[in-house]
Amino acid sequence: MKSTPLNPAPFSQEPFGPPLIGALLRIPWEAVQRHMLERLQESGFDDLDAAHLSIVRYPGPQGARPTDLAAQLGISKQALNHLLGGLERLGYLKREPDPADQRSKRIVLTSRGVAAAGVIREAVGEMEAAWAQQLGASRFAQLRELLLELQQPHT
């Protein structure tokens, strides 16, 4: 049966071919994210979810202005303020006046936020160790070097 706008083809679960680089990067990231959330829950931070991880991602929000963080994350200031408000109510961060500009705020992690960030780093370290064992130390080091290289500006 031919597909037309009035009569679309039936839903197909066939892939569009082999995974492209976006999927190849996303799939391991999703595994890391699941492990971070598992470790956070095991450590008593069961009120954090995947949306919060974007805020506490490396290098962390410590000292950032909400406007700058929203731009880095590619989300609206309203969406970021919603996430920050939730994290503030849960006791992970505070928004304090910017000493250089009293009209602006800076994000400051609380001791609970710092502790959660530590658990996140441990969880990522565990994933790195598992991947190094799976790939071999040399190949994992090469993967890490290549990913770091991709972070550098292209000249």
C-alpha cells in the first residue's frame, strides 16, 4: 500500500540504518544517567530525578548566574528557574545575591548538594571503571582522549 498524506504507511519499527554518532553517544550517556540515579537513590537522594541531573552536571552550577546557566543548557530562564526552585526546596542549592551585582543572583550548592555531586562523581567513576574493564584500559584511555579532543575548538 502506497503512503500518502491521507493514508500514511503503517508504523514501522525498522531502524533507518546503523546508529549514527548521536545515538552512539546518547546510549552510553543514558546508561551513565541510570547509574547515577540508582546510586543517588541508594545514598538517600531519592528526591532527585533525571531533569535535576542537567543542573548538577559537570562542572556543576556552583557560582553560576541562572541566566548564564540557562543559556549553557539551552533552556528558557523560566524552565531553569522551575528546576532551581525545586532543587532549592529540596535543599540542594540556594540562590544568593551576586556580590558584584546585587541585582543578580548566583547559584550556591548546599552541603546536601555537594554530597549529591560527590555521589554522582563516584557513580560516573564506577561506569568508567566498568567500561575500562570491558574495553581494556588502553582502548578506554583512547576513547577518553578522543572525546576530550572533540571538546576542543576546531581550528
